[in-house]
Amino acid sequence: MIRMLQLVAAAGLGVLCMHAPVAALDATAPLEAYDAPVYVSAFQVSPMGQYGSELSAFELYNSSNELVSVDGWQVVAGNADGPICTVELGAYIPPKQHVVAAAPGVFSLDTVREFIDVCHDDERSITTLELHSPQRLQEAVGEFTPGAWVRKNLTKKYRSGNFQKDFEAMDDDSRTSLYAGAWYEPRSVMPLEISEILPRARDCSPLETSFECGDYVKLYNPTNQPISLEGLRLRIGHKTQSPTATNAINLTGELDAGRYGLITTRADGAQLSITDSGGWVWLEDIYGIVVYDDSVVAYESASSQEKTGWSWAYDSTSGAWRWTTTPAPYDGPSVFTMPVVQQGTSQSNTARTLKPCGPGEYRNPATNRCRKIRSPARTLKPCGPGEYRNPITNRCKKIASKNGAKSLKPCGPGEYRNPITNRCKKIGSATRTLKPCGPGEYRNPATNRCKKIASASSSTLKPCKPGYERNPETNRCRKVKGASTDVPAAAFPVEPIADSEATMSAWWAIGGLLLAGAGYAAWEWRYELGRAAKRLVGRK
């Protein structure tokens, strides 16, 4: 018996030591949760005809702290059967900003980007929106019905992918408008020039206010038009340096034609500080996307005591940059009082023979650098049929997106063209033959609906029921006061109850108690009541 128990124990131990069954293998790892930096924050889909709809406008929001390029992105409108139309995006969305794109003619604001083509279908209703980047699907919204919709909040809680949880109708309880911030497109060309740099200012008395007492950079506008400085920043240093408050200065205002402008302070109001060991100064757009080649200037080291108070300036006479002992921090060209031969090591940098430019290049007279000829005046690719060139952006746009003057597709049989929207509509929906009203009816001229003649004119009125009378003002039947067909008559007359002496005594007792209570309350709250009275008197 003992031996048998030992065998059973051994067998049990063997069972305990066996491995659990191996789970099935899956070569596909679960997808990682993705929060797109740019997503749809509001949109409007308008019904068209009986079954169709149109994507009228949508609003995007950049939730990140960085500028996001949406060049090559698409908004695809569709339904459960597949895509209906696609809207191509471009440019950039600034951080923490809303932008709006809309169908042509919906809005007239300059900050709204218009679709190149209208996005609608006369037979299918748009119930889903998808935001695609070239790399992936950024967000899917739907399913929804036509209308104006807005995301309930911009927090992650309302980005669940469930339309009913994330969105609500746009109305007085949510918001009633789209937020149309400015899309960002950097300028491709910037003719401003840097004409002078003071990297090591001289020592000055605390009472002296001359601009020569601090570092500065001088700009020049060589054109015959004023140039806005908005959206530009001055950079100091070299390419690999990250922009900071000391080496990236955002510019504002504008520089008039043929005038010079001085940059002496940073955005925070502190004095501009330029590294005196040499480096580069240039202009770029405010986000550092585009560096304007013609503005890039390399300046020599001013670390020696000799160059204290000297400025590195462009000499228009010789067409070269060189040192001058006479800075010119005013609206005018630089002044050179020191002969070139006295500048020591700078002589080889100023009076040397310049290397000829290569084939297909020209020398920029302002910077003495070689540039490809196609860069300043390249031949633009002709626009396609039915397109025109936007004079501001130099991009091709369909003529329809500008003024609707292209050859429109003829409307079908039984249709006409709406002169406001240029769309085809069925003639029946505008001027259909109205169904005749039935016997005893007439057509209301305000609503075009049929109404019974009895409701408009005085016909024979239906007699009121027993116990009812006709109201002379409304012609409606109402119950006769005192008449009732449901309550049986009482077997005795109704008599008033006379007040007894006990009842009068009770009323006097109740009144005395109330008066005593009021007196006690006035005594307990006498100070508060006095202060309140004084405040009221003081206000008068």
C-alpha cells in the first residue's frame, strides 16, 4: 500500500512538471497607437439634390509645437462604397493653429485655401473623411450625415475614432464658425541684402547712446518697392547651430525702397551680440525652411584688439567686402576711409583676382558669388490647358477656381445652370408644375401649400356638444362654467361655514406667535440689520 502511494505521488509530480500548451504564433505585432499631429477639427458637408452631397469646407488643427508640412497630403471624402472625391493639400500649418480649406466661392477670406476642384457627387452622399499623408493614413472620420460638425474638444479623449463620441453638431451650444488661421508659405525669393556687420563694438561711456556702442547688422533694399520684413528672421553663426534667442532674430515692419535699416536688438529687447571670431550672417524665413542665398555673408574674425570698432562692409566701388574703420549705422552706404593696402591680411581677400564662374553661371554683383543662370530667371513650365498662372505664387491654377470662365460641361436634358453656383439643377426642382389642390381646398400664396377652405373662410360651424358653448373670439367650443355632465348633483344645498369664537382665538394666537418670532429675530440680528441699513444709506 505504501509502495502504491509512492508511485501515485511520483506520477503526480510528473504531471506538475509538464509544460503548459504553447499558444498559437502570430507573425504580425499589434499596431502601435498613433496620434496624428494634424487632424480634422471641424467640417461641413452640404446635401445636393435627393441623394448627393458636397464637401463645402473643413478645418484642420496642428496640435504639435512644430511647423508641419502638408505638401502631398490629401483629404478623401467618401462613403462605405469607397472614395467619392479627393482634395489635395499643400503649404504648412503653423503650430497650435487652425486652418480652413473650402470649395470655390464658399468664403472670401484670404486665409482660406480653395479646393482646385469641387468635391461633390449628385447621386452619392459623403459620410466619411480620411486625412492621408504620403506615408500613412493620419485620421479617419465617420460615419456621419450631412451637416456642420465640430470636434467636442481638442484633447485626446475626443480622438477615439468614434464619431458620436468625438463630434457634435455646430450650433450655439458648441460654436458657430470655422477658425481660419493663415496657412504658411515661405517666400521663395528675398531681394533684401546685408550691407554691413559690426561684430565687435567699441567701448563706450555709460552716457553715450551711439549705435556704434553695440553690435549691429545693416540691411539694404535695392528694389523700387517697399519690402515687408514680416515672416523673416536674421541668423548669426553657422549652419549646424540650432536657432536660439541670441542667434535667430525675428524681424518686423518693412523697409522702404532704396533705404537702409539697422538691426541692433534681439526679439527680447536685449542688445544684439555677434560672435567676433568670424562666421556667417544670413536671412531666412521665420521657421528656417528657406535660406535666401543672396543674403548669406561670411565675415572675418574681429577678435584682435586692432579691429575693435571696425565694421565688415560691402564696398560697391570694388564689388567686394572689406573692413572699414568708419562704421555707418545710418540710412546710407558704408564709408571707407582706410586704403585697401592698409588692411593687412584683408588685402588678399579684397583685391584678389576672382575665380571665373563656371558654364551656365553668372556673378552676383552684390555678393560676388557665382550663381546658376537658371536660378534667378529660369523658364517656368507652361500651365496646362484650362489653367492660368497665379501672379503672386507663380503656380498654375485651374481657370474654374479663379472665375469660373472655362468651358462648362453642358447641362443634361431637363436641367438648367444656376447663375450663382454654375451648377446644373433639374428644371423640375426650380419650376415644377404644382399638383392641383383637392375639392374644398385652396392654395396659400405664401407657402404654395393646399389648405382646407373651411380653415380660412366662415363656413357652417359644427354644433358644440351638450354642456359646451362657443367662444365668440376664437369660434371654439368650451365648457359652460358650472355645467358638468360627469359629477352627480348633491342631495343637500351648499352652505358657508361660519367662523366660531374658537377659530378667531386660534388666528389671534398664531398672529401673536409670528409677531414674537419676528421681534426675536430682529433682536438677534440687530447688528447685521444696522450695518445693512448704514450701507444702504451710504449708497444713497
